[in-house]
Amino acid sequence: MKAEAIEVLLHPSCQKFLDGLECPFDDLSKLKDDDIIKFKDLFIMNRVSKFHRDIGKNMETLYDYMIDILSKRVPIENVNVKVD
């Protein structure tokens, strides 16, 4: 499944951050590690939907993994799936 509409979840400050780095919304692989960490923090702090706020650590983990996948950095630590 390919996520074609991440911009639906992006707060304007997240869009501005990615626009400033000239990074497309659907491919974060060009971001440096520091920029990805900044983007993750910005994304978590500015969740668009009120239903995605304060719902626990599991949703934050899902968002974290979603950003890792969009940046083509597969999560390999603390997961139940073995990556070869």
C-alpha cells in the first residue's frame, strides 16, 4: 500500500518545515538524520486531528514508524519483525 496523501495529516508548520528544506511530502529520504528528528518532534507536537492527540504511546509509535518508512529508514529496533 502506498501512502499518497500524507499532506492530509500535516500541520501547516510541518508543511513549512518541509518546504523550507525543499523536501516533497511523500518522500522524506532526502532529509538528514537531524532534520528527520526535528520533523518527528514537530509532527508529534502539531497533530492535526484532535482524535490523534493524547491517545497513548502506541499512536506515537505508529507515527514514528510512518515517518521512518517515508524517509526510507526501516525501523529495526524494538520491533517484532526481523529485517534481513
